[in-house]
Amino acid sequence: DQALEWLVDFNCPKVISHPVVALFTDMLWTHVAMYYFLIGRLYFFITLCVFAVSQAILPSTEGAMSKEGNVAIFVCRCFIYLGSMCHLLIRSVRLCYKDIRDR
């Protein structure tokens, strides 16, 4: 990761287009970065589906005003709020810790 940043900072098209650099970046993407990227997108897609179900689909069904319907909507909304807020909270705490440590 650091070596790739150094190559970008060097600003030389010959070096950055070298086959070894291309091999390195391909290996980095296929073995490390791709999985984190796909996990993040999968989490976003699941959250989006749960949001659509809790906001548009469940309230429009016939049993939406029943106890079970209200519990289902509540559970979906709790998943959305807690899942999103916990992710944002963890990210904010990490960034805050990093800023304090680097000071």
C-alpha cells in the first residue's frame, strides 16, 4: 500500500505502467482489496433491501396495522438504524483516535 503511494507520488508514467507494478496492483486488488470492497457493497445492498421492505413494502400490506406487522417494521427499522449508526460511530471513533495519536 505504501509502495503504491510512493509510485504515484513519483509521477513517472514509465514507472507506473511497468509490468511489475501492474502485477503488484492486480495481486493487491484480487487478494486483499476486492473482498473488502465487495463486503462493503453487499452490506449496503442488504441494508437498502431492508430499508425498502420496512418503508415501502411492509406498511402497504394488509396486515401492517397488526401486532406482527408493527413488530416486523420495528425490527427492520432497528436493523437499519443500529447497523448504520454503529458503522458510522466505529468509523468516527477510529478517525478521532488516529487524529489524537498523530497529534
